[in-house]
Amino acid sequence: MRKGSNWYEVDNIEKVISPALLVYPDRIVENIKMMIKISGGTNSLRPHIKTHKIAEIVDLQLKYGISKFKCATLSEAELLAQRGVKDILLAMQPAGIHINRFFELTIKYPNSIIATIVDDYEIMLKMNSIACKKHLQIPIWMDINSGMNRTGIKPNNEAVLLYQKIEESTNLVAKGLHVYDGHIHESDFNLRKEICDKDFDLVLKLKNQIELLGITIKTIVAGGTPTFPIHVKRNNVEVSPGTSLLWDQGYADTYKDLKFLRAAVLVGNIVSKPDPNLICLNLGHKSVAAEMKFPRLNLLNFKKYKPISHSEEHFVVKCDESEKYRIGEICYSIPTHICPTVTKYDKVLTVIGGEIIGSWKIAARDYSIVTS
């Protein structure tokens, strides 16, 4: 019989060394099902694994028929290959030493097709030259800057020429366009769709210009979690939600139209009560991503509190009912941004039925997978 009445509560929580990150596999499965439902099946799904970087979560998606994945690092690509994924897209243009690492990975896992993106002519030439020497055919997606101004080539004549060069290269296979629109944050779905459609019109115009050269673009990989329900309605577009698998407080507050479940909880302890109305928790910057605006956590089992300060090891809140809480008491919280919070841990604890039943290693946490 469970002691707690809330979904996040753990009966054997006193055994946990905090700070710790808990995940709830049953809720992750529900998020996978929701992702598939929104996408109308698995054909258009290419989920991103940057949020979790965990083999067991990849396996859960494979179990539900998802066969294509996207990743941000070579260690994530290797994790996917290790899990037997056949179709992998590394959505980070290889540069410097990572070009050689990319080819080493391609050779190491011949049963997986590992593609990547380019937005630069010199990188494209280097990739083709190495592929030629190694007698390999490398799938390439051209990365488009549709307004985020982070990576990608602007959808102009230069992009037309670059795609033509990829198509004409001896050892690169032009697969299509990659478009990430992470700059679109509007809470209102209709406004989000309006901006998304306007930006994507430039991509479609580019596609038409390229196809006037007699080159067919079969597929476009587009969007992240906020815009994937919009892009999935388009023809020949694959979508790449990622945060949807674990969800977080930032997305839950911003995107009310998306009904994913929060499936990752950060656990801490009260470590001090320095003033009658102040409570200090051991949930500092070292335990939760600090790049978001303060406060960076939503405390689930605290009532009537106001965040006061956040430092490396400590999170201080003002609480008029502080006498109700004792030093050592457990605090459950949801991070504002889960993706960079996950990388602060080497494992997550798995919770089913209110009990911690084991742990999952964050296998692709580092930039290379170290095998013993």
C-alpha cells in the first residue's frame, strides 16, 4: 500500500542520497504514446535524444515502433548505434577533430546509417574528400537558418548552390533539408503556428528553387517540441520532438496545448532554517540547470513559498509556514529546463508504483562513450 498520494512521491525516499534525479518510466511511456498520437504514427517521427541521453529510453521508443532518431553529439550517435538504431541523424555539423571522429563512428557501426548536417562549403568538401578516400557514401542534410541565427545557411542563392554541390559530390548523398526553429516560443498555438508557417515558407521557396535544377528534395527534418505538431501536418516532413519525453516546468507553463506528463523530478533536502521564515535546500546551481531565469525550480510539496536566492549549493525560499517543515525533510521539484539538468547526473533513479526500483545510466552524458 502506497504511503504517498501524489504521483511523484516515493515510499522509500529516505534511502536516496540527494540531490538526485528521478524518472518515472510509466509516464515516459505515456509521453511516447502522446508523441506518436500527435504525429499520426511513427513514420514522420525522428525524436531527439539530447534531453535524456539514456539507452533505456531509446529502447522504449524502439518498442513502440520509432525507428529514426536525431542527436546532437557523437556520443549520442554512438549510443543510438549501440541500441541497434538503423537511421541516425547527427544534427551538429562536424568540425575539427569531430570530422575524423564521425568517420570512425561510421566505420565502427556499419549496420547503422549515420547521417549529419552541413552548412559550409569547405566542410562539405572535406567530408567528401575523406569519404572518397575511405570508399564511403555519407548521407548529408543541408542545415537551414530559418530565423534562429544559431546554425545553418540562410535560404538564399548561396544555399541553392551548396545543395547543388552536395548533390554533385562523388561520395556524399544529399538527403534533404534540416530546419530547427527553436526561436519560436509563443505560448498561443495560433500565433506560434503563424510564425512557424511564415518562417517555413522561406524553406519551401528554397526547396522549389533547388528542384528547378532537376534535384528532388524528398524530405525535410523540421522543428522541435513546440512546433512539431505544426510541421507534422506537412507533406514529406519528419519532426524531432525531444523534451516531450521527460517534459519540464518551463514547457508545462508555456505550452498549455501540449499535454505531456512531467516525468523527471529533482529531489533535495532541507539543510537549514537560517531565519524563522527561511528554508534552505541543497538544490543549488550544481544540481539544476542555471541558465534559466530565477527561479529555476517548481517545488511540488511546499506551499506558500517565495524563492529568495540561488547559489552553487543552496536554494533559499521564504516560507510563512516554515515551522511545518523540519531540517532533513525531502523536497520534490520540477526543473524549469530539464535538458541541461540531466547532464549534471551520471544516472537517474527509476520510480514505478511509488518505489525506486533501479537506475538508468546517462550513457551519452559526456562527449565520448568510454567503454571498459
